[in-house]
Amino acid sequence: MIGASLPRPDAVGKVTGATAYPGDLVRAGMAHLAVVYAGRPHARIRHIDTSAARALPGVLAVLTAADVPFNRFGLIDADAPVLCDDVVRYVGDRVALVVADDPASARAATALVRVDYEDLPLVGDVHAALHPDAPLLHPHRPGNIVHRLQIRRGDPDRGFAEADIVLSETFRTSWQEHAFLQPEAGVAWVDDDGRIVVETAGQWLHEDRRQIAAMLRLPEDRVVVRYAAIGGAFGGREDLGVQHLLALAAWVCRRHVALVWRRDESMATRHKRHPFTIETRWGARRDGTITAVAARLLADGGAYASTSQEVVKIATLFATGCYEVANVALEGLALYTNNVPSGAFRGFGSPQAQFASESMVTRLARALGIDPVEMRRRNLYREGSIEPSGEPLPPGVSVRACLDAVVDELARQPQSAPPAGWRRGWGVACGIKNVGYSFGYPEQATATVELSGADVIERAVVRTGVADVGQGSHLAMRQIAAAALGLALGQVHLISDDSAATPDAGSASASRLTLVAGRAVHDAALAALARWHDEERPACATVQFRPRATTPLAAADGAGRPNYCYGYTAQALEVDVDPATGACRVVTIISAHDVGRAINRQQVEGQIEGALAQALGYALMEEFQMRDGQVRTAGFSTYLLPTALDMAPRIIPLILEHADDQGPFGARGMSEMPLVPFAPALAAAIHDATGAWLSRQPMTPERVRAAVRRATAGEEQP
Amino acid sequence: MIPAAFEYFAPGSVAEAIGLLEQHGDEAKLLAGGHSLLPALKLRLSQPGVLIDISRVAELHGIEAGDRLSIGAATTYAAIASDPAVLGGCAVLAECAGQIGDIQVRNRGTLGGALAHADPAADLPAVVLALDAAIAVQGPAGARSISADDMFVEMLTTALEPNEVVTRVTFPVLGAGEGASYAKLKHPASRYAIVGVAAYVRLHADGSVAAARVAVTGAGPRAERQHATESALVGSAGDAAAIAAAAELAGESMEYLGDIHASETYRRAMVKVYTRRALEQAVARARG
């Protein structure tokens, strides 16, 4: 059962089209919503005239800020208006919501909502946000600062003085669009018990419920959130998208309402991965020992807080990668701008930080004449290593084992030549990413297991609110319960998609569900089993699992215990580069992951391969672009995604199983990790092939060609 | 994404189509494969009152082989790409047509439509220029022939007079000592040319270059001949050094269009790279 590559029960319905996604829930007779967007990045609303829109035949209502009981929402800081009242802060801000009999009337009416704006000065990027005279997006946020932190350890000045070599570089990363298959959609109504019911897709039933209840000023038990099949998420459904709009319209109009977003609405208005500018300096001794790291990380948080505060903390914590450094001086800063908000995305600040840190380790190694693998081995985290925040790592530090596995596999690779005129190189990088919530955020998952039968257990019903965003968590929960109970998979039934019928399992994020919710299911199953043996019929148990506590980081120096579990990874990439055009083709990917214990091996491999495709897109071509607050890439003709033809012909996943002390059967999370080392491994491979260093991603052909030319001209340092 | 209302005609002959064009004037647009026009209609970038669908006019179809290849304007890319006479006598044309867009585009898009629309990133104008094809047109004043060199005036603008219809395009049949090639840097999503280069060469018996025609599409507002490259190559040995030197001269006097996918600087560099690649292959083919 545990480790078996059981096929996904939901696969056939998803392939044949039988499965209902949120867009499939729309029924005849429902009213349809359409959103009036700001369309301008920063402006004061002088007046909104909805009379012409309301007069359009078929239009039932036009809602504005005055119709929202509590007009603020947000995951951490409720700073985003549901419908803007005074100021719009990015082009995707919502100004009004049309309710009509049919989608065409609703859309047509949006053009008739007349908004009188007074444009305000634009804060176009982080540098503009930092300017002393910059206009403030949120008056109560001086300096346009969403969050600032510093982490200091040891004596950085002495560390740099002790170094035989010091290298500095500035790295830049771009926004990334989640590009899940299914754009946001859903339906909502008020049921016979007077509860507001929202059926949609998201990543955390109970958090969606909390925010909707707050908006409508209702007790949480008057709100029911249900998830249909979820067409991918990757962090992109963590912030409310259509959930609150559906709830508001159904509540105010007392109608069944539906909202199905177009792709361009989804792309132009929803949060993205944070673009970072990372200025960093690394010092090392001749023997390869890293003596000091300084880094300043600037993140464009966009118009609203979203999860910027947590992302910049994670990024800053990982500014030294997975290396033990005695002397560090790190500063992280997330800033408000008039750009699309940045928020959660697979990796959550970790890929950006480690593009810089892993690249610096490789550059130091090359400068010192040390093999990059050997350089890593001398500095990698090991059991008991101290993090920049000054505490020992949680037990189970396996990054060295991941690197060794990659190096062993690398030695077995067949030799072949690149196409004529192309150059081939190999690059290696490691990675670390936390599993679960960090910095003292309350972490828990709760599950209820009920066992029934006559003489023997015939059936187990597991209740826990885990969102299966496509990663296979529903099957994983059932496999864990079946294994704990000694039942066949078919005897285990899971109820997971209804906030009124399940206990809170937390979000499908931070690679946490298998560990946290899986452990709650495991423990609830064993507790129910004990009651079964005590002759309870049916035997029922509810267990809340809370992993080791974490703490916030101290304001002065960042001291604290940030995380309770880490996932470790290492990768090697074989890359062909056409120096004439700058085109890169990834030929081979070796990707090693310590997953603690694979619950379903096929699903783990699927997660690795899927994340690698996303990583390849992020590293090579995906570049969400804004200029002057306007979106330039709101479709797949302008925002380039990798296809099957872009993927490496050879992908070798290596699954290591060093049991985690908290996860069920030793499992730890893994779904974000393949994204972490990919871009720096690619940059290292490009350097190996051409001598060029890339400091900016995506590494488009144009940028690679320019870097190759600079390297050829001898302008580059080693 | 719904076009404005229009009136629709499907004439049975070119003469009838010209009559309709004269009758409706600026209101009317010719519809062939529709791969450029229909998106423009749906986005309401274009709102003609009248569409004249010439895709089923019999005299605009068909490929006639002889000393030269004569191809009806309404012939689809797919038909060109798979035609034995084209594959045998003018393989570069089949190659080019066979890589345009995707299968759906190739099954609908037409030769005449591509030339008349003159999209700056379309592939076929480069091949038409490099092969010195002749474009037969018919209008109220009768029939005439436009040489490839005169056809592409500026972005989306050709030498066609109002109410003229492209009827056929005539390509040479390549023989011994001749070679042609099309090399392209394609946009990853649309597969339009970011830079497309078509090259034609004819060699003397001693292997030196007797004639060369090179044309670039995609990089700028219109498809354009590269005379400096051609002149440098003619009379040379046609070896790698000569090709590289000639390719360095490509794109020097062109106007460029940059966008979020490729800057003007990058396109300028890629014109040289793809000119070299197209010429190397054309010469290799000419040598047999």
C-alpha cells in the first residue's frame, strides 16, 4: 500500500471529460457575473455612474463598494478592497460587479459602467517604490514597505576579511504566471438554511470560508465552501479570486450566480511569483570554505500584501542556500508597487533566493579552481548545522545524500556529442525548501476517521479538508488510512471537499499536506482502530496533528526557529547551447529528492516531472511582463509556456527515502523542491558549455547570446 | 470575440468577384483562408460590411507543372507542401509551406492570401522574393503580372490596385546547379517568423556562384531582398568563408521591428545568422 504506484481513481473522469470542474457547474437559470476592472494602475475614483449599465436589458444589479459589508480581504493582511471605493492600485483592481441574466449582457454592461478617475503618480517598480518622494500606495505603510527583515549571524566584516576571494553579483528574476489549466470559475447561492454556499476551486476550504464570512460579516457556520475538481493551483488559488465575488453577488441578489473567467482575466489580474532583485556578496577561503555572505533581496509585492511578507522571509532565510555560513548579513524587503500583486507560487521565494546562492557557489568554485560538486560538499548543511537564524536545523538533513545520488547517476551517463555548431555543458545545483508553515504561524491539520462493520471493519470514512489541486492528495490520504488500518483501498472513503463536512486540514501549499494532513489521518486511523478494539461501533476518532513549534524571527537579528521540516534536493542538467542564437535545449535532467517515504511512487515521479516542466519554463522562457503598470503578456501567445517539445528527452528522477521523524510512515513533502535548483543548474551548464554567466532569468536566447558574446570578448570575470 | 455583422458573397468566378469588389468598394474584403482576416474581425480590428469568399472559385485552385510551376492563389499551404510537382521542382516552396503555423493553419491558409495580406512575419513572401516568382493578378482593367520585387511595398501593403485579385503565382523549376533553402527562427507560440531567410543560388560548372537571391522576412515591416549579400556572394567560390562574409552584410540597411519576444538588436543579429544558414544549405543543395 505505502509506496505502491496505485493509479489515480480520478484520472479517467478527468481524461474523458466526465469530471465536473467549477466551470461545469453553471446551470440554466443562473445569473451571470462580470467584473469591471480598473484598467489603470493608480487612480482616485471620483465618481462611479452605474445607471446606464443598470438600464441595460437583462442586467439585474451592478454592485459597487457600498454593497460590500466589510470591504477588505487578504490572506495575511486584509488590505485589498473587494470592490474599490477610493483608489485603484493596479490594472486588475475590481471596481464594480455586474449581475445579469446571461453572460453577454453582463459583459456588455461592464462597458457602460462610467468611472470618473483622477490618475495618481505611478509606482512602477521597486526602485520607484523606494524613492524618498514616492507616493504611498497605502498611507499607513510608510516607505511602501510590505515587510522588511534582517538576519545577522557571526561577524560578516571579519568573515569577508578572512576570505581569499570575494565575489559580488546582482541577480534578477521575473514574474511567473501560474498558468493552471482551468481559469477561475464557480457558482454560489443562498441555501434553504440561509447559508451562503460557494462551489469553486481553491487551496484551502476553511480559509476561503473565513474570508468570505468576514466580508459578509457572517458567522463562519453560515458560509459553506465546496471544491469541485481543481484544475491546478501551484499557489495561484491561495488568494481569493472569484470566491468572494460569487458570495457577494449571491448574498446581495439572493440568486444563484455563476462566474467563469476568461484566460486573460485570470492572467492579467491574479497574483504572480515575485520578481526579485538580489544583490549578493560571497567570500570564501582558498580551501573552499565559505566565510561570509551578504545579500539584499528586493521583491516587487505589487499592489496588495497577499503573502509577500512570508515570501520575502523565506527568500531571505534561503539567501545562503543550503550551506552553513558562519557570518551572514541578510536584508529582505518586499515593496508595494502599482503592479499585479505577487504572492504564493510553488517554491515561495526559495527558487529566487537559490538562483543567486547556488550560482554564487558555482562561481566561487570556478574562481578557486575547485570542482563545483566538491565545493558544495565542503559547505553543505549536515545534521545539526546552524541556520542563518542561529538554531540547529530540524533533524533529517539529507542534502549531501541527494548530491551524492546525482553525482553517482551522472557518472553512469552515456557520452554523446551536441549537434554541429552547438556546445554542451553540465551543471549541478542543490536546493532546500521548508515543508509546512513557518515563523510561528499556527500549523495543524485535523482528521476524523469512522470505522464501521459487523464482525470486522468493513468501511472507513475519513474526513479532512485537503484540496486535491491535481497533485493526488486524495489518493495519498486514502493510501495512508488504508495502510494504517490494514484495509483495502476500496474500503476507505474520503470526504474532503466541503467546509461544512470536514475538519480543517490547512492549505494545499508549502508541500505540507502529505506530512501534516497525512499524519492527522494516520493518527486518527490508529485512534479509531483502538476504539474499534474497545468494541465501539462505529468507532470514531478525531485527531489534530501539530508538528514541532516554530517561532517568529527576532526583529533585530532574525534569530529564531523558522521551520520544523525541510525538503532537500540536488539536480544535474545537461544542456546544449547554440552560441550563434543563444538557444538552449535541456537534454538530460537528473533530479534527486529526499521524500522521506514515497506514499505513491508514481505520484511522486509525476510531481517531479511536472515541477521540472514548470522549472524549465521559469528558467528559460516564462516572463510575465508589465510596463508602466500595464500587462503586456495576458495570453499564451505572448506569455511563453514550455510544451512537451521543450522538455528534456531524458528525465531521471531519483527518489531517496530518509524517513522524517514527524511525517506518516516517514513521508515529507516534496512537490516544490524540483523548482528550486533548476535555474542555477541551468546557468552552471550554460557556463560549462560557453563560459558565459547568466544572472537574469528567464535565460532567453537573446540574453544567453549577449552573455556568450560578453564572455567571448573577455569582459566577464571568471 | 464576435465579429460585427457583414454581408457574405461566394462568387463562382474571378470576374464575378471583381464585379462585387467594384460594387461594394471600400466596404468589401476578400476572404480566402481567413487566417488573418477572421481574427481581425473577431477582435473588431477590421469591420468590413461585405465579405467576398473566393476560397471556392475553381479557377483559383490547382497546381500546373511545366517549365515553370503555376499555382492557383486559393491553393492551401497543405496542398502546396504535399504536391509532387512542387516537391520535385521547387522543394523549398513545399518546405516553407509545410512548416507554416500548424496543421489547421496549413489546411486553411492560402498562397494568394499570404501574399496579398503581406504580414511582416509571414514566411512565403521571402520565398517568393528569393525565387523571383511572378504574381498574376486580375482587376477591372484586366490581367497583369507583378514581379516579386515590386509586390511588397510596406507593412500590410502590396502593389495590388484596389479591386484587383491575385489569381496565380508562377515559380521557377530548379535544375542542376541551382539550390534554395528557407531558414527560420520561429516564434515559439505562433510559429510566425521572428526572422525568416530564403536563399537561392545558381552555380557555375566550376562551383563558383553565378547568381544569388536572398530575402528576409519577419525582422522588419516587410519582406526584403538583401542585395549587398547577393552581390558579395556572386563570383565567389561559395565556400563557408564567402558565405559567412556575405551573410555579415545582410540586414544592414533594413528597418527593424522589435517586440517583447525579440529586440531590434537581436533580430539584426539573427538576420545574419539565418542568412548564413540558409545560404549554406542552398549552396549544398546546388552542389547536389
